[in-house]
Amino acid sequence: MTSLTLQSRAQSAPSRAAAPLLAVDNVGLRFGGIVALDGISFEQHEGQILGLIGPNGAGKTTLFNCLSRLYTPDRGDIRFTGKTILSQPAHKIAGIGISRTFQNLALFQHMNVFDNIRVGFHSTTKSNYLSDALNLGGVRRQDEEIEYVAWTLIDYLGLRADSKRIVTDLPVGTRKRVELARALAANPRLLLLDEPAGGLNHHEVEHLGELIQQIRADRNVTVLLVEHHMSLVMSISDKVVALDFGRKIAEGTPAEVQNDPDVIRAYLGTDRK
Amino acid sequence: MDLFIHQVLAGLATGAIYACMALAVVMIYQAIDHFNFAQGEMAMFSTFIAWQLMQWGFPYWAAFFVTIGISFAAGVLIERAIFRPIHDAPILSHVVIFIALFVIINSFAGFIWEFTIKAFPSPFGTKPVLGEGLLSAHDAGMMAVVGIVLLLLYGFFRYTRIGLAMRAAAANPDSAKLVGVRVGWMLALGWGMAAAIGAVAGMMIAPVVFLEPNMMLSILLYGFAGAVVGGLTSPVGAVLGGFSVGVVENLAGTFIPYFGSEMKLSIALALIVAVLMVRPSGIFGRKVVTRV
């Protein structure tokens, strides 16, 4: 049950020299005639915050869907802790340590905040239909532990006042925190955040940046972030990868990527003098 | 006034039948988002299995629970074998298969057990409990059974982890997958549970309407009406909807002049149309709001 404890992996200092936590290797995917991803490669080390940027349609969310196994790439490989994840079905991804949030929020509607977060623990538990239906002792103990950790997460993300409210009644900013709590419930090593700042106001975005860094520090989670909000990406990322039309056009520190001529061209258009 | 109370009670008694069926309908609707037209035939077939077991010498309650087990397994099997392969197919493909299942199960039951009417025993007896002709012991027992099934369902969805996972899988399959829920199996479980509830409904209804392959035809319609009135997303609503359909049907038959029993079935249909026009999500259902 140690997998449920909130800070289980904290303090194990990230080592940059070791093998990467996540390796995206020449990943390609096409939908009919559209090349969504064209040979994307990059690596992410444990403890890093990596920002994935690019104009609309660059393939960021498609890549995210490959990483969480909703899509299967046509070619290339994705390795997590050195092992390919392409042989795993989507429902096993949380179990191996990858959690995500969605661009347009994908909470369980009509369920309250507490239940939404409770589902997030699903991959951390082992039980079957029978033991569950009979509500055996072990299951009950596990349930109590889940409830305890769920409340810890709820407090961590400041959701206690809304914990019994139905998620559809809540403002976007609060729902985003619920989704974050649900993702953290699986105690991930890698957290995929798809446009976490989308729909937030200026003040909330500032707070979000601090929150992401706080989560990394408290829980030693590696964060892969797709984001349009440039100042957020540039202020918290250790490394930035820029995509355009399914290709990687730049990779490096925020400062390097910001000044990359290809990136500037992708965002501002070609200079035709 | 006496007549009124009398008719309300009689309506509640028939309403219990519709409530049983409505509960099964809502159960499957929750899991697969469609009306299962073959639901009534599945329940009928289960009831025949119970009848056959009793013919072979099983005591009532043994046959009752064995039938529930068989029906559950059959429900899971139907989902795995037939509906899993067409999971992404359009609604129309599902509807066609529902109708095919309806006809196949109906004729298969006729082929095995013939179309003659058979008596089905009631575990509660038929003595009146509330004065002659008002509420029989079977009616009361049936209401109790509906209540127990409802409580079990509530407890299952509210307090067990699998129940929570099933709700999650129905609410958002992709998200559910990514937190580790095996969505396909949750669907199969939903089918199994719906088939099991249908079996309970069939066994409760059979002593009243007698057992034969077409026993569920009109009852399924009333069950649909109950489910629509109560709200397709709410098991409690379905049960209350089933009871209200029974009561409304009975009162209309009694107090509206020239409105004989021939017209009773049209009440169910009128109710469906009226609710869909005025409040499509039903009285207890939740409106699904999609962000555009």
C-alpha cells in the first residue's frame, strides 16, 4: 500500500545522467492523408518540466494521445523507464505511472468532486468484482486508505469547500484542479498536462505555474506540459520542444527556443520580402 | 373516494411490474446509452429458465437465484460476443441487432417451450393483504422485491469501487480508461446486471400475466414509459416512473368516460410522447449539458 502514500517518491533526487524517464523515438502518425506526427523524437529526464509548444494543429494533443495510448503511432517507439509502452492498452497506462489531464476537461459529469478523485485511485487498487461486491475486509481497509489520501489531495489542491458538489456546477478553474487531483491520485511518475492554463484568468495562471512547480517538488513528479500560454511555459519549463505541422522544429532551454528563427517563423509566419 | 383509493392501490400493484422492467431498462441505458428493445425478451427467456428448473424439481428460491446467475452470465456473454465487435458502429446498427435479438429470443423460446400459456408460481402466495381485490400478497411481495433491488443497486453504485468505476466508464470512457478502468468489461458487467434485473422482473411478473413467449410485449412498453417518465439516468426515477404509469393508467381507465381497457396501452405511449416533448430528461433525470 506504499504506492498510495502521498510523498512516497519525494526526496529521491533526480539524476540527469541516468537514462531518460520518457523517450519519444521517431514517432509518426497519419490520419488518412494528413500527417499528424512526422518522426518526433525527444527525451525527458526524471524531475524535469518539459514544455511542448507549437501553433494550433502542430500535433501536440495527438502526441499526448499517443503517450496515453488513446492513439497508436504508425511508426517509432515510446519508451517509459526504458520499456516500450506501445504494447500496453490504455487502461494499463495509469498503472505504470503515467497520468494526464485533458485540454477540454474530461471529468466524470454528474459525479461529485470527491467521487471524481476517488476514481483516480482505480489503478492503484487490486480487487475483483467478487471481493468488491462482498466488501471483504481487505477491500474495506483499502477503501479507507483511499478515502484518507483522497482528502489529503483535496486539501492539497484547495477543493475541500467544493468536495461534495457536482463537477458540472463548478467554474472551469476549479474543475481543472479536480482533474489535476484525479491525475495525481494514481501517484504518477509522469504527469501529462494538456493546456492546463486554457480558460483560466491571469491570476489563476500565475497560481498554476507555482502549483505545477510545487507538485514537482512535493511529489517528485516529472511534468510534460502542452501549453499556449507562452509566459507560463517559458517561466516553469526546464526544457522546451517546439512542434509545427507534426515536425519538431526546435528543442532546448526556454531562452534558446524563444530565439529560434524556425519557432518565430512558425508563430509569426514567413517573412516574404 | 373509496373507488379512487381502490384504483390507486390497484395501479400501484401493476405499477410494481412496470417498475421492475423500467429498472432493467435504465440499468442498460446507463451502461450503453441505448434502449435495449430485446430487454423484455431476455427477461421472458430467463423466466422460462426458472420455470424449467422448477419443472426439474428445483425449489422456488433455488431456481430464482440460479436463474439470476445464468441470466447475468448470458448478459455478459451477449455483450462480449455481439456488441463488443460493433461497439463503434452507429446507433442504427445497434437498433437492428436489438430487434434481431428480440425476434430470435422470442422464437427460440417458442421453439423450446411452445407458445401455450403456463402458470408460474408466486413465492408470496395470492392471499389479499389489504381487503378483497385490493392488494394481494404477491403484489406486496413484488413491491418489496423492487425496493430491495433498488437498495442493492444504490449501495453498489454508491459504495463499491466497481460501482464507481462503472459510473465513471459510462460518464467518460476515455478518461475512465486513463485512470485504469477496463471500460469494455464495465459494459459487459452492465449488460449482466441488466439481464439479472430483467430476470427478477420476469419472475415477479410471470405469476400475474402467465408465462408465454409474448408475455413481455406490452410490459416492456410500459417499462419504457416508466423509464422515460422517471428519467433514463435515474434508477429511483425509473421505479417511481413505473409506479406512476401504473397508477395513471388505472385512474384513466376508471375515471375518463368511454376510456375502456382497450385504450390503456395508448396511455403509456401518450405519456412517452408528452414527457419527451415537455421534459426530455424525465422527472428525475439530469439534463446533459454539452459545451459548444
